[in-house]
Amino acid sequence: MRTEDDIRRAFRDLARQAPDTATVLANVLAGERPRRAGQPAPVRDRRRVWVRLAAPLGAVAAVTGLAVATVALAAARHEPGQPISSRLLASVPRYYVMLVQGRRGTEDAVIRNTVTGATISTIRPPKPFFAFRSVTAAADDRTFVLAASPLARGPLITEFFLARFSPGKRSVTLSLLPIPEINSYSGYLFGLALAPDGTQVAVDMQVIRKGAAGPSQIRIYSLPSGTVRVWQADGSTTLGVYSPPLSWADDGALAFGWSGSNAGGIRVLNTNSAGGSLIARSRRVVADHLPGGLSSVGSTGTLSTNGRLLTVPVYAIGSRTGNEFQQFSVATGRKIRVLWPVPFDAPVDVAIWSNSSGSVLVVAAPPTRNGTSHNSVFGVLSGDHFVKIPGLPVSSVGATFVAF
Amino acid sequence: MTFEEFARAQLPAVVALATVLTGQPATAEDLTQEVLIRAHARWDRIGGLDRPDLYVRKMVVNEFLSWRRRSWRLVPAGDTNLSMGTVPDHAAGLADTAGMLAEIAKLPARQCAVLVLRYYEDLSDAEIADLMGCAPGTVRAAASRALAALRVTMAPEQPGEPALTQHVQGHI
């Protein structure tokens, strides 16, 4: 399957370079045919497109005409936002999964189109399971792992399912994974991360021993075989690994938050290593208190898929001047850039997806930076542009309920 | 469904398909534009179909094959001279993405289209056959030849061993 997987990955990467659909649509409605071989390349001047559109648009349906006009006019004035919104939405995975309340009280999973927000498929927990509790996605935007629990008295049981979505058929194949259940006698499940290639899943949990909290572990299970490798925190701690989501890069790096004393912050585990000590086998990239004591790093970090950049939500606690996303070099721990600074009370919550270079992110943040909105929403963040993703509610639902 | 409704819902997917087929965003823009202008002119008929999106995809694929026949396609991005013999396991896959795209671009157009429809659009062989106007067996043969060619060209090269060529390719 290796060649096929490489082909899928290559096509996915290529699809993310797709051109802006607004320009295509404007040219189509203007009846502008592309150049032929031997003809000089036309100057792609959006202002000229707008001028050419002015007459034909008068005859076009009002809604679409207005939309195209808005796009073209905004481009001519170099206004941020609208002209690049479709491009930004098209630059992240085409589908996402979100857990929602089902009609019969179940907790279902829905697969949605990122651009339109349309629900493409609904996955209901198979009996006797009642609720999906957490979800994680592979890099192909159509392979997911769902944690599910039955409605039953007694210990809370969690088992794991593999969901494969076929966009052509709009169907989902759900299969129970050969991974031991986690129940409330054996441990607490904190977070999940599916490897980018969809062959392994990382489980972030705290072990229960004799009814008391034991050490924190990250377990990595092979999906086909269920074989496991375990990294465990040294000694026993009730703090341990905390706050999902985990983030898994193509090079095998896995980012997790850690609250252990003297070593708290965002650490990166080399999942290509054998199991063993979680701390010895991982490396802290960002401390939980940044220099100067003014900022506290949030509990989650998101790796760019090439594994080189770590994006972290940062909260100012001393100056009360604001909060923001910061990006750090995984290799050196050095701060590279600041993204989307907002007033203190406006929350930046979490980054849940990054492209290869870290230049395009899916985050929960206020849709504007003017401080008028204190609600954070999921959107695509790139440079100075933030575009809300249709169909996703405010981030209070929690990042473990959404996977890209 | 009006043309505008279709465009609003389907255009990103259509443009993405064209991008994957052609390997070039600029070429994809032109190809999509060409197809949609024709679709727009005939929307009274196309819009009444059960699946106008499939019909437009068919138009995109046919246009791509037609462009390839006219040798009008640009060479896709990607370094065809990537070293493929030394990087181990997972990292190799990452490094070879550009190389993979370059090798796919060298395939005959119909094999390339079959790979895109199978591994990007996730269509079944029967659906691909219907879309391309050929038998499912022809689709399977094309996919098999394309995969065989890619496995040969993307395989690590042994020192001192002559580079294998694409002798397993064939047109469908």
C-alpha cells in the first residue's frame, strides 16, 4: 500500500494549491475564455475583471452577482478577508469530523465539508455504544479514530473505532479496533492522536492503580495489530500529561502538554523510539512560563506537519495586555513569530491543525482583533487573515470534539 | 439547481480536481474556466440531471485528456532529479512527494486520470469507468500499469544498478 499512500498524499498536497475559485467564477460569468497555446498570457488584473463584469453582472441573478461583485471589488481595493476566504478554506483538509448531539440523545459524529459546512455523513455509535467521546484524524482528511462508550451502569468503558470515509460514495466504514478498552478501573482517557498516515493511534491517559491515580502514559497502538508501545512518566504523579489534543507530525514527533514540576510546558516525543520513560524520551520545546514571567503557555501545542514549528496559545498574565498564538522552532525552542494578538479578554484557545510549514492553521480565536467579540470560533488563520469555518460552533465545545 | 448554486457548492472541489489532474494551479484555473463556460451555456440541460456535479467532473476529465492530446499541458512542479536511494522509511515518503507528482505527470494521460479519480476522488473502478466511458477492466488495467510504473520509478536505486525505466507503462 506504500505507493498508493504516497499517491494519496501527493494528490492531497497538490489539491491544497488549487487556485481561488472567486477568480474562476468571475471569469466564467464574464465569458472570458482562457488563452490558447501560442497566445500571449493575459494580464490577470482583477480590476479589469471587475470592469468587464460590470455590464454582464447586471443580467446575472442578484445573489450571485452581488457575491462576485463583492469579491472583485474587495480585491480591487486590496481589502483583506473576503477575496481570500475561499482560498483559505480550500487550503485546509476538505472534510472535518465533529461530535454532535444526536436525535435520540446519542452523541454522534458528523463529517462536514470545510468550505460549505454541509453535513456529508452522520456516524451513529453502533449498539451497545451510545456516545462518541473523542475523535482524531489522519492527514488524508478521510480516516478517523473515534472513542466510544456504551450507556451502562458501572464503570465508564471506552473503546476505539476506525472510521474510513469515502467521499465518492458518501459512506463511512466503521470497525472496532483491536485495542484494549479503557475503563474507570484501569485509567482515564485524556486525549487521542491518529498518526498522519493513519496506521497508529496515540492514547494519552492516566493509569488507575488500586483505585488511585497512577502514572501518566502515552500509549501508541498499531491499528492493524493492536500491538502497543508505552511511554510512562517517571514515578507516580497526579498531574501528568494533560489537556488534549495531542499533535502528531509527519516525522514521528508527537507534541503533548506536561505539567510536571520544573519541566512543565509543551514537550515533543519521538514516536519512532522504543517505549520507556516519557520524560527521558521527550524534549521540552516551550516552557509553561515564558521568560519575564509575564506569559503562561497554554496546555496544547500543534506541530506543523513537517515537524519543524510548534504553535502554542499564549496568555499574558502579568500585563493583562492580550493573548496570542506564538510559533516556536522545534529544533531550538526559539520564538519565530506572533500570530493574531488580541485583547486580553478575547480568548485564543487552541490550534488544532497546521499545514506543512505552519503558515496556515485551524484555530479557535476571536474572528476579529478589535476586542468587540469575546467569543472564539473555529477558523482558518493565515497571516493577518482569519476566516470562520462554516458549521463549527464556538470553541467551548472543546478541541477533542473536532478533528481535521 | 441553478448554475450559481452549483458553482457556490461545487466549484472548490472542481477546481481542486483540475489542479490534481493538471499538476498546475494556473493550468487548472484555465481548464476549469473552459469547462464551466461550456457548462454555463448548456446549464438548462445539465442542471436538470440527477448529479450535475458528476457530469461537470466528467467534462473536466475529458477536457484534461483533450488538452494532454494537444500537448498543451505544462510540466508540473517537482524535481525529477531527487535522490531516492538514501533517505530511510518515513522521511522518504515526505521527500518524494514532489518526485511522485513529477513521475505521475509522466504517465499517459488516461492512467494519470485513473489514479486521480481512484486515489483523490475515491471513486470505485465502476464509477471511474462510467465517468471515462470505458470498461471497469480497462480502468483496473490502467491503474495496475500506472502503479507498476510508479513502483519501479520510485523504488530506491541500488548502487551500480542501471536505472529502471518506465517499460511497464502502456496506454489504455
